[in-house]
Amino acid sequence: MGKKKQLILLLLLLPFFMFMTEENSSSNFLPFLGKSINFIILFGGLAYFLSKPLRNYFKKRSLEIKQSLAQAENLRREAEEKLKEAEVQLESLGEKIDQIKKEAEMVGQREKERIINEAKREAERIKRLSQQEIELLIQGGIQELREYTIEMATILAQERLKKRMTPKEHSLLIEKCIEGLSKLDENSDIDKEIHSRAS
Amino acid sequence: MAEREDKIQKNQKSRDKSTNAYEKSVREIEENLKAAQAIADKTREELEREALLEKNRLLEEINAECRSQADKARKQLKEQMKSLKKELESETEVLAERIEKRILH
């Protein structure tokens, strides 16, 4: 027999048990019947109208409780998992710290090498510049010596000519110069003629 | 109902305990990492400082060497110029003679 049927039977029999104990005479049968019918209508109606919302309410409440239990369990599990992860991280922390230190050392060494290499290149550049400066000094010295020699030779030649030159030699030199100049002039005339003919 | 409450309470207590321990571990990890990072930064800075000092020393050394070489060269050149000028004075006689000859003949 189903639960529903049992409930209906109980509902039907309950007023008999309840009201029969009060008065057991046959003269009171009609009021008893009326009360019973009233009872059945009242509780039957109540059962009919309230059964569905009550069932829904209890179902919902039960679901909520299950969910809250599951949530609490989940939260606990999550917290424990996080803790495990943290513990694992904590265990490997020493390794990680060593790695950070090693990397810093490596980066520092690389930077040091870079700076020193840069300094070496700069030093080479300074050396080259210094060599160039010395070479320029030598070139300057050579030029100065050339100019000095020419100047000295010219002065000396001038003095010697002044001492040696007789009036005859002087006039000969002048004639020679004039001759040279006229030759130059002739050459320039020939040049002009060649140019005009060509054009 | 009491059993349910008890179960929830137990879970919550366990969760709080785990969360606290987790937070403590995370703090510890962070502090250790910070300290390691600080040490690493210091090491790197120290190495850089050493390198810069070495660079300065090297450049100062090379500058001084080059300056001294240039000064030495200048001094030598000056002395050589003096002696060469003296030597050239005898050569200028020959040159002057050649100029003279060229003008006169």
C-alpha cells in the first residue's frame, strides 16, 4: 500500500477514534457523523492544498542544506589544497632563492664584463688618439724644419749674392731677366694665336 | 540538525585553520623572496660598482700613460729639432750655393 493511500485511510479513521471515546451512545451518532465529515473536509482540504507547497518547501530546504554542507566541504578542501601548494612552494623556496641569487650573480658578472670591455675599447681609442697626436707633432716638426731650411738658405744666398755681385754681373742679370720676360711674352702670343686659330 | 551544524562547524574550523596556515606560508614565502631579491640586487650593484671602479682606474691609467708619452715625444722632438737645425745649417750652405749658381748662370 502506498504512503498516500495509508494517509487517506488514517485521515478517514482518525475522527472515529477521536470522537468515539467522548460519547459512545447511538443517540449521538448523527452529530458524530457530522463532526467526522467536517473533520474529513477540513483536514482533507488542508492536506490537499498544503501538501504541494509543503513538499516543495521541504525539498528546497533539504537541497539548501545539502548545498551548504557541500559548500562547506568544498571550501575546506580548497583551503587544504591551497595549504598543500603553499607547503610545496615553501619546500622549494630554498632552491628558488638560490636560483635568484645565481641569476643576479650571472647578470652582475655579465654587466661587469660589458663595462670592462667598454673601458678597454675606450682605452684603445685614447691610445690611437695619442698616437695620432704624436704623429701630428712629428709632421709639424718636419714642416718646421723644411721652412727653416728654406728660410736659412734664402737668407744665406741673399747675403752671398749681395757680397759677390759686381755692377757688370748685376746688369747681366737684369738683361737675362728681361730676355726671360720677353720669351715669356712671345710664348703667350703664340698661345693666343693657336687659340684664335683653333676657335 | 545538530549533526549537520557540527559537520559545518568542523569544516569551517578546518578551513579557517588551513587558510591561516596558508596565509602564514604565503607571508613567509613573500618575505623570503623579498629578502633574496634584496640580496640579489645588492650583489648585482656591488659587481657593477666594482666594474665602474675598474673602468675608471683603467681609463685614468691609460690617460696618464698617453699624456706622459705625448709629453715625452714633445720633449724628444724639441731636442731633436734643436740638433737637426744645427745639422741643417751646414746643409743650407750647399743649398744657398745652388740658389746662387742658378740665379747667376
